[in-house]
Amino acid sequence: MNDYYAVSSKESIRLLNSSEYGLTKKEAQKRLEEFGYNELPKEKKFRLLNIFIGQFKNPLILLLILAGIISFFLGELVESIAIFAIVILNALLGFYQEYKAEKAIEALEKLSSPTARVLRSGEEQKIPAKEVVPGDILLLEAGDIVPADSRLLDISSLQIDEASLTGESVPSKKTIEPFKAGISISDQENMAFMGCTVTYGKGKSIVTNTGIKTEFGKIAASLQTTKETITPLQAKFERLAKQIGIAAVILIIIVLISGTLQGTLTFGKMLLFALVLAVATIPSALPVIVTVGLSKGAKDLAKKKMLIKKLPAAESLGASTIICSDKTGTITKNQMTITSLFCSNRTITVSGTGYNPEGNFFEGKKQINPKKLELFFRIGYMCNNAKLVRNGKKSEILGDPTEGSLIVLGKKGCLDDKQLQKKFTFIEELPFDSDRKRMSVIFKNNISKKAEAYVKGAPDLLLDRCDKIFENGVIRKLTKEDRKKILDVNRNYAKKALRVLALAYRELPHSKKYMISNVENNLVFVGLAGMIDPARDEVRLAVEQCQDAGIKVMIITGDQAITTKAVAEQIGLFRKGDLILSGEDVEKMSDFELEKIIDDVRIIARAMPIHKLRIVNVLQNKGHIVAMTGDGVNDAPALKKADIGIAMGITGTDVAKEVSKAILTDDNFASIVSAIKEGRNIYDKMIKSAKYLLSCNTGEIITILTAILLNFPLPLLPLQILLINMLTDTSPALGLGFEAAEEGIMKRQPRDPDEKPISNKLFASIIIIGLIMGLGTLFLFVLYKDVSLVKAQTVAFTALVMIQMFAVMSSRSLSPSLAKLNPFSNKLLFGAVCLSVMVHLAVIYWVPLQAIFGTVPLLWGDWLIILLVSLFGLLFMELSKLLMKSNMFGRRYVQ
């Protein structure tokens, strides 16, 4: 049986064959053998070798390995060694970034209590938490981590923080009464769940489930069965590798047949040349350029408060079409804040948010003196067990967040601890319980020498205990009209999703013992306090920027729908026509029904972990690239399944951090926006590098193929092609990885998830630039070939290199931009161009290299002609951008 919350505490003891005195030592040992240790299953450890081998699963890397093998058997040892060096370098870079393997189950274990206090044969014992068995009687008090799922038997003002499991921002106030079967975990207030922290009071419970059968255990099991989604970049790599592989095979066939038929070379030499050209066709530098680009992007993202755990995730951010975010601690501050007061028949607004004790008080637009509200502040401040502390520059609350909000309110109202301690002496506390739903404290007023009771609680129940009202410094009789107005204000606060507390007090006659019966009667009603967990200040702007960028935002939370809707409206997320679903709604609907409406859903409230995971699946089935933010254990399965799981760095549990691909170090939703911008820029830079490299390769192919078809001598030698492919192309392409973001990058719609890595527009651009390079090179070759074949080949070799240097400057922007032609705005790229030119000068002017690469020195006149042709090439490249300007980035994904 799992529905222990639906039966009485006595029935739970009977069903578990235990007693109120606990198990005997013998019975506990027997059950330990039957049920096993109270611990979570351990995943197989990731071995370092497995991580390293995983780096070679990239299809482009496999193509490179094939190219290296071909080069080796062709006798091109230098090229073969260089290719394998690139492969190893890429693997090492990826290995370094992905060294932190998944430890989700270990992180869950860390949240489990190492020891537990139990009753065995009526005696209290402290035992290792892993030895707890079903039927054990647990003893719980503030500060304890619950060691196993258990049904509460006896409580004293017990409150348990279940935020990491349910997403609730306020600790659950516990009861021992049974509930109706079928309710969600967050509503099972007579249960204590493994891994949750006791924040207040004490209690006794009977263990119902241990290990994998606990709610934490179920999450652990779902993490094991949840497959990790490959990122959009990884999927595009697979398609790109296929495209390039097919192109290489076609090229070998065309060049081999054409060259043989034309008689350019013998069949054997033509086969050798065709294979070398095919090797050059593969942009061998692209994988390492992508890896370096992602590493650079990951460093830049770290500066923007986003730590990337897996490199491809850096680009995935920019591809996101929807962000599924938790509410508590992500959209909101996770700091209960009093925003409105009803006191002396007036509604007063309180400024300031969170636990920072700074704010003012307003009636309408008029600021009022907080001294007029001193009694209101004093009741909330003294009927309280929370504490406000400073942690560096931040203020934090120790204790219940609701009580903490009253402490902060008192500080805003200028209450002074020393003065209060001087004027009042503590006598007695009547703790909160779920039956009467209020708490009272009794203090001796050292000035009047009388005892005073300060009471806070649920408005409707507390109002029943009041017969007088405090209004503008005067106490008078509480009328029916007063009661009606107070309850109306309470209802209006509730409609605004405010949590409401009523405050009251009374002077007490002397008594030997203060009890509920002689304290909580004939109270003086003082006022109502309305509070809410407010949205972060930056979130509204972040949501607007997401909307400008075509990125949807959906809140998936364990909290109530009315509270979440109020927050969503506050940040501009919820609009007319948007839908709200509950976890129960999701459970009742089929995947088909969900897919039909999911794009209009903005809030899913009272959601359980399984619901979050299902929503991610439905969105992915609709073609969305899903970014999932979260901090709790309840988010872990969905974080793992999402295209890009983002854990909160401050409030996030270890589990959430370990299964995610990225960690938001400041827990600020707004930081996601700047991270998305950087993610889009990462993709742009990789497209620029890929476009440049493939354009260069296309230029080489067009030069060779056209010469063969026209029955010309070969304008380039195999080693010259290999040098261009290995060095002259690579270093400038790396420099493109340091480009700043294009203007308007966050005004674009997201990329189409189904878009080919080389779109039709981009392919046309590559062909145009390749034609410019190839025909410009061939033109100069023809100009010199009748003078000297060696010089003609040297001129063609030099022309191709120089046109490529101008091409890399043109590639800095995917649209026409004079600013991007400034070589000094990207100093690393300028340095890479200078390096490539110096290497080329060495090849044509240093005698030892002349012999190896078959070059001769060029004169100043030769250089002038080459530079003029290269400048014309640059002009044509920029003109081609104007032709491609319409939808240069490929078809956009319109949701």
C-alpha cells in the first residue's frame, strides 16, 4: 500500500505491522534483510576512457580519421600526421570540458540524512539512515533531514521545507489527519518525505517506504531511464558530415573520369590526385574550430553567469524556441514579501521586495509615517521565531519565510531590537497548530507592568476570536460592518494571490499559567498583512527580450495556479488567450490533445516531476528546442531530457546541477537572455567559419576541375593544396571565432530546428564565393601559363591564398558591413591573416621550401596584379551579400 496519507495514523501502524513503541531489534534486522538498505541505486561510474572515446563519435571526426588513413596510404605522411594531430587535439579539448561526468544518483544520496533517530522497543536510538526500515518510528525536530518517506503520527507545530521535491516556496505545515485518496504529493500534509528538511517544530512518524520506493527514489529511477537528448548542433553535425561525405565521393568520381578522359595525367596519378583533392574537400579544421569556438563561447558565457558543462550546449542556448521555467526562486525571489496592509480601516501599500529591510509606506500616493503602525509591526515582529541576518551584502531569513516577511516589515517600520528587549519580557508561547491555525506569544510590558498577548493567524478563524478593533489609536467594539469589510479585503487579497495573515492582541489579567483558553479570546483586531513571493526585478525585461527574440516562456511549477498567474501577469507573460493547465489536467489529456494546445499554454500549476518530463517530450515532438530551467530535485528528469537543461547555481540542488548541461550561477532568469544572445553569436561564428572554409575548398575544387575540363595543366600541386587546407585556411577561420555579435541578433526569430546545416541560401553563397576564388585564380594561371608553368602555378597558388585572406574579412559578417572590413576590430583575426601571409611568403621565397612546394619567387609587378584581382574578388563577395540579403540566415522558424 502507498496511500498511507489516506488512512489514520493508528491504521498506518497496523498496516505496517509495527507499534507506537517501534520495532524490536530482531524485527528491524529481519526487515533490513527483506527490504535492503535505505539508499538509492548507484549508477555505473563514468570511466575517463569512455569520456575520451565519446569525443570520437562526432561524424566529422570519423570523416577526418578516414581522410588521415587515405593520406597515409597515399604516402602523404605530413598530411596524415597533421590530420591525426587535429583529431587528437579536438578530442582533448572536448574531454577537458566534459570531464565532470553525471553524478545524479550520488547527488541524491548527499541529500539523504546520514543518521536517523528512531524508537526501537520503546527506546530512542541513533542509527545510520541506511538502516531505517518500513515500520520504524522516526523522531523528527527542526534541522533534521527526513531519512525516509513516513506517515506522521504526532506533531508539535511541525513544518517541513519540501521546495526541492514539490516546488512549493513555503514550508508545508503538517497535520496528522487523513486525506482523500488521489491527492498530489504537495497536498499530502500528513506525510514527511525523504530528503526534505524540518524547519520548525517536532514530530513522530512511521516509515512507509525506503530507498528506491521513496519519492526521491522514484526520481532516481526516472533519471536512469531518461535518455539524454542530443543537442541541435550535434544533430546538424551528423547531417553536415553526410553532406560533405557525399560531395567528396562525387568529386573523386568527376575528377578521376574527367582527368583520365582529357589525358591530364595517367590514371594512377589522376587517382592519387583525385584522392588528395577529396581529402582537401573535407574541412579538416572545422571540428577543432567548432570545439575551440564552443570553448571560447563557454568562457564568455561564464562571464555572463552561465556555466556550460557540455560544449554543444553553448550553441543550443541560441537555438532555443521555448524556455520552460520553474517559478519559485527562478522567476521569483523565493523571499516572501509583505506588499499590502489593512489597518485602521485603511489600505496601505509597502514598497521594497525580498528580505532587504528597506521600503516605505503609502496610502494611495501619499507616503505615511510608519510610527502610526507601530502596534501592527510589533505584533508581527514579536509573535515570531524567524531571524533576519546579514550574509555579506545580502539579507537572509533563518526560519519560516512567512514569519521572515513580518520581521522585514518590522525593520522597514523602524522597530529597534534593543528597545523592544528593554520594554518587553518574554513569558510564554502558544505554538501554531493546524487545527486553530494561529500562534500566540505572551510578553510582560515592563512599562505598564501588564501581560500582553500578540496573536497572528488565518483571518477568518482569528476574526472569530475578536470582539474589539484597534482604529487610529483607539480601541472600540467590532461591528458586523467591520467584520464584513475585513473579510471582503481578505477575499480581494486572495484574488491577487496574496497569502494573508491577521494580527490581533489583548492585555491579559495575571495568571499562573497561560493557555489557549484564557489567552485567545476577546482579542483586539489590529489588521491584515498581504504577502507574496515577488518576481525578480529583472525578469519583466528578460521576458520582453525573449518575446522579441521569438522565444516562448512557460512556467511549470508545483505552486498554485492563482499565485502563478498573478506573478505571470506581473512580468508581462500572461496575456489574453493564454491557457493555464494543472498537473491533473495534464494527467487526464492524451499526448495528441496536449500537442494541439501546448503552444498557447503559459502556466502549468501543481505539476509533478512526471508532468514536467512529459511536457518536455510533447514540446520536442512538436519540433521545439526546449530550454528547461529549474533548481529542485523535482526538475531533474526534465532537465536531463531537455535540449538544454539549466540548473540554478545558488538554490539548485546537487541533483539538478549534475543532470543539467548548464548552470546559472546567479539564479537570475534575466541572465538567460544574455546567454541566449551569446549562444546565437556562437552559432553565427561557426556558420561564418564553416562558410569560409567550405568557400575556400570550393574555390580549390573549381580551380582544379575547370582546368581539367579545359585541358589545362594542373594549376595547383597536391602539396600546395594540402598546405592551404591545413594552415592558410585554418588560422583565419579560428580568428572568426572571436567576432562580436551582429546588430539585431536578438530581434531574429529562432532558427528552424529542421533547417539543414548548409541551407540553400548559404550553399548558394558558398558556390558564389568559390566561383570568385576559383575563376580569379584560374584567370591569373592562364595569364602566366605560357610564360612558365612553375611560375603560373606559383601565381595561382599565391592568388588563391590572397583571395582567401580578403574572403575571411568579408566572412566576418553575413550581411554587407563596412565596419566589419576594419581589420583592427578583430586583432586575433588580423594576426591570423598576417601569420598565413608570412608562411606563404616563406614558401615562395625560402629556397628549401621552394623545392618542397614547387614554387619560384614573384616580382613586385606580379604582386600588384594578384592584389588587384583579390580586391575585385572582395568587391564581388560584398555584392553577392546584397543579392543574398533577403533571408541570409535561412528560413526562420515562426512558431
